Amino acid sequence: MNMQKPALSIRGFMICLHQMNEKLPLAGPNPDGIRLILDVMKQAKLNTLLFEYEAYYPWSGDEKIISAANAYTETDVLEIGKYARKLGIGIIPLVQVFGHLTHVLRLEPYRKFAENPDVSYQLCPLRNGSFELACRLIDDTLRLHPDCRFLHLGGDECHQLGSCPECAEYVRKHGAGKLYSSFMGRVTEYVLAKGITPVFWHDMALNHPECLADFDPRVLFQFWHYGDASHGNMEYSLERLLKHISPDRIIGAPGARAEMGHGALHHHPALLEANIGEMNARMKEIGALGTILTDWPDTGCSFFDSLYAVRVQGNCAWNGTSLTMDFRRNYSRETFGFDAPELPDKLDAIAGASALARGFQSRRGEDCLSRSAYDFEAESNRIGQDFAGDGEEELYRLTGRRFAARNFLEWLKKHQGECRTNRKEFDWYALLAEMTKFFLTAEIGVRKEFFLRKYFPEVTEELRERFQVHEYLRKAADSFDRVREDYLNFHAGFTLERNLKNSADELYPATLKKGLENLLAD
């Protein structure tokens, strides 16, 4: 970072407690974890924290019932704000007022405001009391953020527009875009009257560009794009948005834990770098306000997994460019105090998904606030189906990645004594390598079993010994309890306690260990 002045004025990161409650296995940061993240943000020269609390906000008055049993206290929120200000980091609170309101609408007193009561997700914009509810949520959020300049109102993915009979009739006469802008326009005017600048996600406005002229020109849009196949080409979407919105009303949003990471034990650093770099460079080119790196916990990965992305974001947002090789070469020295240019490459080598690491995937139940039970037999059968095609190739690839994880773990232990700064962050890589090695060992053992079943009419103990089936399964089963305990010990003190236990139970369910032991006994 050799520029004296930053290329972008808003340089941020998002802490999101989206889709979380005390019963779910998504392990979000506690106040000490928030402070750790803020410290990394400061080191990365970021100046903005976008904070989505949802059920972890200490709601007051009639809205108290929205708060999770282990929500932050008012003191927690005020102290976090005080610590952020000390570091020169401004907080933009995010309060959902339209879509993504499951944490509110699932509760009995609020079901009447849902567009579809059977799917408690989106507020009905025409229902009596809906606007007043949105205003109460806004006011209660501002109560503990009295100095905020911006307020994020969400507003994305409102896919139920026009579902109820009254809204359907409105859409028939005026269009879905008008239904969206009529409600969000009222809400943004309410916020603007308080002297605060409203922000919301770009997607619904871009889906209905005819409604953009309805919004006050002071309203800002956050343009999210994560560089994966499901989002297509970034330039295509951005150019469409720029036809209707001036660049100085846009905040870019690349992703840390995002779609590309669903099912990933660890996201691919090179892919993160490409997405973050492209977004920041493009926002500088068009003269946008800045960028805020989004981070979604429902991938299941630990928030520690996003700290590398925070440092990439800091570099790219400050310089307004894609990442250079200098960042990778200097990463270990600038972060941990010792010279190891190969560290990012070692992270690349263990990146990817492990089929048995199902806790790292978004395995939803009937709604986004529930999870389905882990089924070892179903997971094993899914793996076995690979061998109807070219399953051997995947077996070779996973074996290579397991060796990479093992070698990375040994490398980290060798350099452990050289770490001078950010020790917790350094230790995360050791746990990451350990978890990766465990899940890959288990999956390789299962795949080897199916390999034998495919090619040999009778699977004997001798064959299992020859192809190391039981060797891999036994290693995984024997290390199960230790790896689970290491996961719990590492996150203790930085993670919401009840959620951490739930997370460990999903990542390392008893049925996984039992399934491995049953295969060994066959």
C-alpha cells in the first residue's frame, strides 16, 4: 500500500448474523470476536463496518421478542461502537425492512404482516401496519447507533412481490417494480427525514429499472457480485445499473464467505482475490463511493476464515486496483512478522469442498432458520454414485489435497515459534489444515470402499488392507473426538457459546463417527 491517500473513500467489511438464532449451528462472533475483527480491519486500513444483527440485536419494547435468548446486550452494542470509533471505523447498521425478515415474521405477533404467512420471509407492503413496523425497527436500531451517517435497509431478494391477493391486484395494475418502490420509497423518505442516508442492495431495483426514478437521488445502492457462475459477468450487471444510477450513488460489494464457498471447507484465496480485486478496481474506475466486502455466515464456515479476505479487501480498496503479487509475497511478513512468501500458495492448495464436511454447507430444513439432520448413509451413497462415472479421478485429487493439508500442518508447526503478531489468526490456519485433513481422510476412506465394490465381485479383508480402506477410515474415526475438541477450544472466547456447541455438533455429528465405525466393522 504505497499510496498516501486511499483510492476509495468507503472501504469496508460486513459482519453478518443473518439467519442466526440460539438454536442454529451458525457460530457467529461474540463481542470479543467483533473486537478481533475490528483490529484486523484497522490493520487493513478499512474504515467502515456494515453490521447486520437480526435476532442478535437487543430489541426493545414490543420488539423484545425478536431477540435471540443469547443476543448482544445494549452495553455490548454501545461498547462495540465505542471501540470502532476509537479505531476510526464507522458502523453502518443494517436493518431488514422488506425481505429477509424470517427472524421477525416467524413470530406469532408479526405473522399477520407477512406477504405469505406460510413462508415467513417477506413483509406485505400493502398490509395495514407494515410500514409502521418497518419504522419501529429503524428507530430501535438507531437508538443504539445515534452517530451513524448511513443506514442499510436491505431490500434485496423480495421474490414474493405480488403473492397476496391485494398485492397481486396492485401488480396487475401498476407492475411489481411500482409495488417495490412505493414501499421502499416511503421507508427511505422516513430515514432521509432523520438526516441519515439510506442504502439498500441493488438487485430488486435492477430487476425493475422502471422504478428507479421513484427514489430520492440521495438514496445509495450497494452492488453485490461474487464472481461465480451463478452471477454471470460483473460488467453486464454493472453497465445495466449505470444506465439508471450515477456512480457516486454506488457502493461495490465483493464476497468473502459467499456462493462460491457453499460446501467449501475453505474458500479458494485466488478466487477471493480475483473477485475483490475486480470489484475494487472497477469501482475506482467509475468513481463509486467505495466497496464493502460482504460475508455470509450461512455457508457454515468460521468467521476466522474471512480474515484473509479482509486483508485482501484492505489492499485493493486502498489502492483501487486488483491484487498484485507483492501482496502475496509480503502477506506473512506484514501479518505475522516472519517472511514466508509461500503461505498464500499453501492456502490455495487445500482450498475446496469435502463431501463429508456437510456442516460447512447450507443444509436448510423447512425454512432458512432450521437445519436437516446429518445422514451418513445418504452422504456415503452420494459419494458412491461418483463411481458410475470417473470417481477414480476425484479419489486421486482428494488424496493429493490431503497430502497438501498434512504438509501445510507440518509447515505451520515448524514456523509457529516465528509468529510475532496476530497469533490467533495464524493458529486458525493450523486448525483449518487439521480439519481439512480429517474430512479428506474420512472421504477418501469411503471412496476407497466404493472403489472396491465397483471393481471386485467380492470385497475381502485382504483387499481392504491392500487398498488402505480401513487405514483411512480408522485414522478418521480415531481423530474425530480430538478434532472436534480442537474446534471448540479454538473458538471459545470469541464465539457465541451456545451457537459454538451447535456448530460443533453439526460439523462433527455423532452419526459421522458412528458411520465410520460401522464401515470399519463391515
